[in-house]
Amino acid sequence: MDHRAQHEIPAEPIIPVDATGAGDTFAGILVAVLARSGPIDSRALLAATEAAAVTVSRPGTRSAFPTREEIQAILARYDLA
């Protein structure tokens, strides 16, 4: 992925409930992927977007974050587990 290029990642189709914590979830997934496997690519962005969508679809802050199992499933879908 060229760090100088723009990339458009589609949003997950969800019914938003509470956007609190979505950015934290998104950033957390990106940092985790970076720490585990190196450079950020479109798979990492897609996984982070999906995880943030989980957070937005639930009320609350910390209680809305995806569970460890949900995160593992998301990462596996993008071959990042």
C-alpha cells in the first residue's frame, strides 16, 4: 500500500446506536495489526472499519467494544489472525 496514495475503504452498513469509542476501536485494531504483522494495508483498514462498526452498533463506551472473540473472528476474516 502506497503511503502517499489515498485509499477509500467503504463503511460497514449498520444501524448506529452510539459512536462513542469508534475511533478508539479503529485505532486499536490498526496498532495491533501494525505490532503483529508490520505495515498497514487494505486488509487492516477493512478489519479496523468492521471492528469500529461493532462498537457503533452498541450503546456505551467500553461495554460496546468488540469482545476478544469478535476481534479474533474479524482479524481471521481478513487473514490477519
